[in-house]
Amino acid sequence: MCGIVGYIGQQSAATLLLEGLKTLEYRGYDSAGIALAPGDGAFRVTRASGKLVNLQGRLDPRDPATLGIGHTRWATHGRPTEENAHPHRSGDGKVVAVHNGIFENFLELRKELQDKGESFLSETDTEAFPVMVSHLLKGGVTFTEAFRQALGRMEGIYAIACLHADDPNRILAARSGPPLVIGLGEGENFLASDVVPLLRHTRRVIFLEDGDLAELTRNGVRIFDLQGKELHRPIQNIPYDPVAAEKGGFKHFMQKEIFEQPQAISNTLLNRLPIEASEPIPLELPFTDEDLKSLQRIHIVACGTSWHAGLVGKFLIEQLARTAVEVDYASEYRYREPVIPEGTLIIGITQSGETADTLAAMKEAASRGARTLAICNVLGSTATRTAEATILTHAGPEIGVASTKAFTTQLAVLTLLALRIGEAKGTVDPKLRAELLQGLRELPAHLEHISALEPRIIQWAQRWRDASDFLYLGRGPLYPIALEGALKLKEISYIHAEGYPAGEMKHGPIALIDKDLPVVALMPKDSHREKTLSNLQEAAARDGRILGLVTQGDRGLDGIAEDVLELPEVHPWLAPILYVLPLQLLSYHIAVLRGCDVDQPRNLAKSVTVE
Ligand code: BG6
């Protein structure tokens, strides 16, 4: 996934576009570029490989141009080099474009255009677009017509913005797949891949739909379909404040977002906990009790960290609502011809609401008759606009590429959803329901308490920063947390790590255990404790170096574990929300000690809008 920005107005476009790209860098950071249109029939295109600072070093912030487009890249086609960085331009230099997505038929188009005398400079799929527009312009059609016709020739997905040097009063943009948002100003207008860069300029935005083509001028914005028919799209006011997207004195967004979890959980639970025990869980679902009662099966689809949340969701929904749940990697689900019997609900868990695989999996299930629910953190994102129902996690903007606060808020929402379906089906014991609701209310305080254990976790990080492998073990609802702990470490410190159900260890990974392997063990006081303890005794018997997370006052790992962290006692089904925080901090501090780029780990992007 890449980040796109565009501006037409009165201000210096160079600075404004660069600031916009900075807030989008989490979407892709292997090269970047900006094209400025001074209005003299040519463009000033500046590009650089690597981080945005490289581009900043080459840009003249005093450039007077008040029109431009910019891009930060996550390479799909063509290596992350300056030549392959966007904006791409036509051979005559008259047309430039920035693109998020993939043109699958670019090789064919490239051949066709080369046969017609056009030339190419990069290895990218995107370059075919400005070359095609320029080629069509030579046929005497208008810029808008050439833009529309060129889109008609492209196969694949795109969010794209384009300029024509001889028409310096318009930006043309279009969307089919990845997101594109228009920001409305006075005498100026903006576009971007998401709302964050727009917020410091306006709160009034338009989310483009698939198939929309937008024309931005200084005096307004017009939207058309690809046949040229003018369309009306609603203007939305975005409640976020731009400060939320700043580091707030923390060294990294990831660290800030880990420490924001108590507040993120409070915000997510706000107005969703019944005042009176007799009241139903007030979740803003358009499904009636009858709908929920008639649910026969639930399919959860997601990617990355959100998939781990899905695994915890399966545990909670099956326990509390006695309804069968399947959890799938979205990229697999969309191609396995899923069996969708009557009464199936598909739940897409996605922080960004833009992950292509998750969106496609939901679409696939909906096309086979399933009802759709999105659990998402971004208001206005595609998932929230395509799903039948949405439950927003109110974690606030999550900038760090490795997901943290969005994950724990997803778990809180899944707990409420499991209770809601269970109460509709009459499968929840009122005493248990009350205990879980009270437990949810107490979570923010417990998370504050655990955050204060950071100095102990830093000691673990210093001790194990040079380990080449890690093993994470947990049982029941903590098994997905073992997976999440391992993923966090892999994502940001590049250390190989595995998460396993503790009971499964003896069937394979026990072979990895020796005196150099740290084994992070999740052992809260629950029905699995005894079994987990004996698994850890097996690991200790092979010199495994156990780092234990246990319930306050539990001395069970004395003499077995190298070190133990004691966490507040909570209902075992809420323990996943608490036990993940120390694992987030452990991976964070190991990555910092190893000098890794925590917020923008290599090869990753915040969510991937291409397949
Ligand atoms: C990856 C991110 O690209 O996508 C992960 O690096 C994330 O952090 C995964 O968990 C899924 O993203 P989303 O937005 O669909 O939850």
C-alpha cells in the first residue's frame, strides 16, 4: 500500500504535500516523490529512494507552485529505487500521475504503447497510465476524456491522481479499490489516501466510492462516474483531532500507542456497558434479537494481528453464545469456496478497514448469502461503508505499523459482541455476564498497573536482545496471545519467534529448546494453569529459559522460571487483553535496543490494499 496526496489552492504546495506525506509514511516508506505544477507548461518532479527525509532534502520549500501531487511508496512492481518512485510521467513530460494499487495488464499495455512509439523509464506498472493519457491526448481528446479512457484500459485496482502540464487548474483523481478521500477548503481543495493528512486543513471530507472520478479545482470539487455522469457524494465531518496523530512526547508511535491502551479501552467501552444489569448490551448493531438468535454459524476473516483477535473472538463467542465460529486468514478464505449455510454471519476484523484480502473475503461471503459485520478502527473506511453493520473500536489513529491498541480494543469489542449474541440466545449465565461486565470496567486500571512494569520488561529486553529465536506458549484464550507476542517480535525486531499452544510443545517445538532459547510463558490462574505448569516443567527440564507471566501471588514458577512478572487477577476470558501488553513492550524494547525502525519496520505497511 502507498500514500497519495494532492493539493490545489493558494498555499505553497511543496510544504503542504510533504507534511501530508509525513502523516502517510506508515503506509509505505521505500521511496517518495512530488510533482509541482508552476503553470508554465512543465512540471518540477522531485523523487528520492528511501525515507521521506531523503525527498525533503531535495525539495525547495519556497517553491511558489500552488498545485501538486505526491506519493510515498510500498513497492509491488519494480524495486524501491528513485527511477521507480512516483510520480511517473509520460515520455513528453506533460502528464504525471501517482498511484496506489496494481495495474495487472501493464506489460500488455506497455508493449502496445511502445509499438506506437511511446517510451518507458521505469519497471513499474503505474507508468503505463500517464503514458496512456499522454498518448490519448495526442489524439486530440480533452484531459478529462483521456483520463477516463485510460482508466478504461487499466485492469486492476487503483487510487490515482493525475495532472496535465497544459491544464494547471485541475487535479483529476479516481478510485477503484484502495481508498481516496477529498478534503474541502475555501479556495483550495485537498486529496489523500486517508483523512489524517487532511485534518490539519479541514474536517469536511468526501470519501470516494469505487468507480468515482473526481475533478478538483480551486473553486470546487465535482464527482463523476466513469461514463461521465455527475454524481453526488455526502460530505462528512471527521471528529478526530490532528494532535492524536502526533507522538505526544514518546520516542515512537508504537510506545505511545501501547501506553494509550487504558484510554483506548475506556473510549471503546463508552456507552456500551449496560447501566442496569437487566439492560441488554447497548451495541449499535442493526441486528434484532431474532437475527442474533437465528445465527447458526459465524465466520471471522482477518489478517495479521486482527486474525489473532479473531482467534480470541472464536473462544469467547463459542463459550458465551454457544455458536460455532470458524476463523480464517482472509487471503485463504476468499479462494476456498467457503460453505455458507443459512444463518451465517461473516465478521471482518480490520484496524484500517482497507486491507484488500479482508474486504474481498467479506465480499465473497456476502455474495454467498452471509450477513456482514465489520469490527474496524477507521470511520469512513471501505469496510465500514461496505459491511451491513460496523462496530467501531475507538482506539484513535494507530500510526505504528505493528498494531497494539487496536488489538486490545478489538478484544474488548469481541467480548461485548459474544455477550450480546449470548444474551439474545439466552446462553449466558447472568452471574458470569455481570462478572465479565465488571471485569471490563476494571480493565483500564489494570492496564495502567501493567504499563508500570515497563522497567522490569526493559531488563528482559536487555537480557535477551541478541537471542536468535523466541518461543511463546499459552493455552485456551492465551494461545492467540502467544501467537501475537511472537508476531510483534518478528514484525519489529526481525528475531525469529514462534507462538504455540503449550500443550502442543511436546509434539515438535520442544526440539528447539535449549539454554539459549527464551520461552515466554503465559500462565494466568485459570482452568489451564496446571497443564501449562507441567508443560513448563518439561521445557525447564531441557534448560529452557522461561520468562513467566502469572497471576499476582502465584509462586508456581519459582525455581522453574528465570523470571516472573505478576499481573492483576481478572476473569480468565479477559486475561488476553492484559497479557498482551507486556509482550508488546518486550518486543518494543528489544527492537529499540537492536536499533530497529520500530514505527516503520522493513518490508511492512500499516495495511495492505493490494492482494
Ligand atoms: C499488516 C499490518 O499490513 O496488516 C498489521 O502490518 C495488521 O499490523 C495487518 O495487523 C492487518 O491490518 P488490518 O488493518 O486489516 O487490521
